[in-house]
Amino acid sequence: MIPFIRHTGKAAAFIRENIDTDLIIPKQFLTTILRSGLGRHLFHDLRYREDGSEDPAFVLNREPGRSATLLLGGANFGCGSSREHAPWALMDFGFRAVLAPSFADIFRTNAFKNGLLPAVVEPEALEALAAAPGAITVDLEALTLAQDGRTYPFACEPWGRSALLEGLDEIEATLRRLPAIEAFEARRRTESAWL
Amino acid sequence: MKTLYDKLWESHVVEELGDGTALLYIDRHLVHEVTSPQAFEGLRMAGRAVRRPGAALAVADHNVPTRQRASGIAGIQDPTSRLQVETLEANMAACPIPYIPLLDPRQGIVHIIGPEQGFTLPGSTVVCGDSHTSTHGAFGALAFGIGTSEVEHVLATQTLVQKRARNFRIRVDGALPRGTGAKDLILRIIGDIGMAGGTGFALEFAGEAVRGLGMEGRMTLCNMAIEAGARTGLVAPDATTFAYLAGRPMAPSGALWEEALRAWRALPSDPGAAFDREHRVDVSRLEPQVTWGTSPEQVAAITDRAPRPEEAATEEKGRRAESALAYMGIRPGQALQELAVDVVFIGSCTNGRLSDLREAAQVLRGRRAAPGVQVLVVPGSGLVKAQAEAEGLDRVFREAGCEWREPGCSMCLAMNDDRLLPGQRCASTSNRNFEGRQGRLGRTHLVSPAMAAAAAVRGRLADVREFL
């Protein structure tokens, strides 16, 4: 996983509560066996009209949304289906972080695993960030967002934060604990043999 | 004094990792075609093996056709869908993970076949790359949905790094009135606590009304815990649980069964165990529920009217109601029973089990679906289908003008060709009424199987109590 330490980029504001993963990436794109290539389907039903043309009213179809690397979203971002295609699509589009007042649990975990930062930001700060035109610098070490000389704090789960800062390969890290897993399995074989 | 969740968590900790997280051992892993291909690809790229293939069970369900199954995978029309199911089959053969092929009589939705096969057991941890894995919590198992990276992590290590959830008990008092069931109850609970009300919590459903539910009703309840934001729903195992499991193909037997029973009986929350949050519901006056909006929390009694956004409790709620009503094509204050339906969907991991089909058939027996209404009945598994046919339910459905299909997820998420056309209104026994969930611009009303059947007959959303 690519580490996330500090990032500066433009923001796209789509602040609406309960942005679910069906909306982020509709089911017809889940038949893929790849992780890549989902960016062009991100927010498909909002981004494209019935005839397949872009809807110019949608934030990702105009600047700065088109070249944004930060997405400002509403509370309970990423609720619903566990599809990891949601963070894959966001990252494939170019997003490195989602800034929102709260996240659904499964989406947040999926984001961390892919190097996409789910940053928890107070609604007032989010509104201020959306209203100002400047690029935003996200500093995961300092847990701050800086824009046009103003600074706002954000929160991030400690375990996810360290994984992002290190660019941790979690499977590799767990495999280093194999003796503990084997000991657990040996104990379970006698204590709960039916499992 | 511990809760059921505490006991499940603590008995699976391999190692504490700090920051409120632990390495948790995973006993059971359900695998399906949509969320697993990238995980197997990841293992191959890293040269890693599947650590315990026997702890997994795989089946294709999300993406499979519910018609013209005879030619199996080769009969899947969409080439990318076909490739995905073929990829699952190839990955399973290489591991090898126990796999139920498309044409096997046991094929069905992961969350239906896990319990049906006795794969899901009390006191175990169950994961699957699907958010409705919470279903298995009905057995007193710690069950939760995961993403594909976590699927890969479980395959490689048989563990997951997890953050401990907080305890939330939902006490349900009273007896469910005629015409209501587990689906109405869970919709009401989500309406009460909101779709993020359970975020960060494990929800334990307790109380007299929950004890009174059979296993299938308990599964419906836990299935939709995720629609309240909770990855995990739980019901304490009891005599009902054990009676359901006894004799299932993958459940323990003989001396091992007795040993397991002793352990399972110690699982329920201790009297006086502390919960971080508690919510009480009295169901004695519960009415059949129906969602009117685009989130499961936007729910009302069938005798109600759609809300008026300006009367909402908060400005944000009013804005959301306004946009939901516009999407749904409903006027503020409109009586819900005025809404004409185009499609009725009976099935899914929420309501695709035998008792659900019996409930729908009871309403449809001797009646006919209203002209112009398409009714899809999709059993949750091949075994459910066979049992239903043995009871003659398929005949009841066919005589009522319904389509009797092959098992799969079908129109719950509309990944196959069972989907709504723009503007079509559907009474659905599934779990999500999100915008576009059942097809672009489709309009979904979540209801119980009995209510779906009533809507089919009336051609509008209807109060099932008038049909009983």
C-alpha cells in the first residue's frame, strides 16, 4: 500500500448525508475481476445521463471536481454494501482522501486498506473548506487540514492512521504473528473441536 | 459479567494489538463471486496460500441468472458476469475450498446456505465479503461483513485485525400483532434509531418478542442490523437455535454435539451485564411497515401518509425527505396505500427462506396478482425451492400469476438481469431502498413477504391485515 503522510490537492464538494456505496459505484460495475478501471464509473448514475453523456451539473464533471484529489462528503459516508469497489473507484478517479463528518464502519476499513484516508471533519469546518477556493493540505502526522492560511483539525482512527503513515502490508504484518495463530488453533482444536 | 458479544470477542482474540484493536481468529468464511476474485489475485501476486481452505464455503449467488439455468455457467449471457463466476470456480478448484456449483441442488444465497448447511454455528466467528453477513448473528455467532482486502487477509491468515465494538441492546417487549413479523420489527427499529444509529456497535436483539421468533425471523432481524449501521447483529442461542441446527450436514453430531451444546449454553449475556446503549421497543401495537423514502430509516406504518418535509424534526431531515419523495414520485402527505406498484419482489437474504415463502403464499392462495403487476418469487436456495415445491407453494405462486425463479440474490441488488426500469415502483422484501439499488431510477418500498403479496394482489401498497 502506498503510504499517506501529507497531501495537497483540490477538493470536490458533494456534501450530502448517507452517500451509500451503491451510489459511489453501482452494481453493474461489480462484475469485474480487477481492482483498476473503476474510476470512470464512479458516481455513475449522477455523473452520466440516460444517453451516456456527462451531466454538466454534477460536481465531478466540472473544475475543480474533475481534477480534485480530495472529496468532501456528508455524514455516514460509505454506508450500505461492503463493496471495496467503492474505495477502488474513488482512488482510480484520483481521490486520496474523503473528508466527512462520519463514516460507515466497513467503508472506513476498506478505505484504510487501500491507502485512501477517511478524515473525520467537523461539519462547520467542512462547510468552510467547501466555500473557499484554495487547495487543501492534509497532514496525517499533525492531523490538520490547511487551506488559504487557515487550519482545521481532523480525526482518524489510530490503527488506521499508523497503517497509512507506514504504508503497511497488513497481511505481511499478520503473518509475522504466525506462532500466535498456530498456538490459538492448537488450543481451539482441543477446547472447541466442533469448529 | 459479560455480554454475548464480549464472550464472542474474547474467545477469539489471538493477540491484542493496542489502539482498541486485536487480531481476531476467524472460524468460518463464506466466499462468493463478486468480492473474492481480487483477493485471490492478490494471494497469487504475493505467492501466498490459503491457510485453511476447509474453514471456507463458496457459492455463486449475486450475479447468477434466475431463469434458464439448465446450461449452468455457460448459459450466463453477460460475458463479464460469466467470467466472474468462472473465476470463482477456478479459484475454488485451485485451493481447494469446498464449493457448491451453480447446478448443485444446495446452491443459493450465501446467507441462506450457511445456516441451512449447519456451517454457521453459535460461538463461532463468521465473515463474508458482504455486508449482510450480520444475518448469521441470529445463531449467537460473531458475524460481520468485510471488504475484499479483508477477504484476502482471512484467506492468508485465518484472522482479521478488528476494532472491538461497543454493546447495544435492543429489548423488544410484547407480542407481534397479527399481520406483522420480524421484517416489520426491524424496519421499525431502524426507523427509531436511524441508519447510523448502530455505527460502532454490536446490536443484541433481546426480549420476549425476539425469543418468540423462529430462526428464520431472527435471521431477518440480524440481516438488517447493517441498515442501522451495525456490522453485527446478535440473538442469544437457545432451544430454538439448537433444534434448528440438530442434524444439519455441517453441524457437529454425537459426542461433539453434546460438548458443543454445553459451550453454547454459556454464551447468552450474563444477567446484569452492562450495555453501552439500550433501546426498548414495545411491539404490541406494531403495524405493518413500509418504507416511503430512499433510506431504510424512512419508514412508516402502512396506514400512514408520506411525511410533509416542512414538518420534519430537523431541517436536514426535511431536506432529505424532500429529495427522497421527489425521487420516489410521492406527494408530501400522500396516503401510502394510494401508490400503485409495477413490480413485486419476494426473495433475498432478508426474506428468501421457507417461512417467508409460506407467509407470502398464505396471502396469494386463491387470489391473483393485479393485472400488469410483475411478481418475482425467488427462493433463497435450491433447498428452499425444493421444500417449497414439496409443499405446493410454487403452484400457489404460479396460479396467482407470479414467476417462480431459480435461487440467487436477483432483484435485491439487480446485478443480474432482474432489475427495475426507470420509474418503476416495487414492493420488495429485500433490505435496501437506496436510489438506483434495484435498477436506475427504480423506486423501492421495503416490506415483509406478506405485505409484498398483498401489494401484488391489490396492485398498490396494501395493508395485509385486510387479507388475513
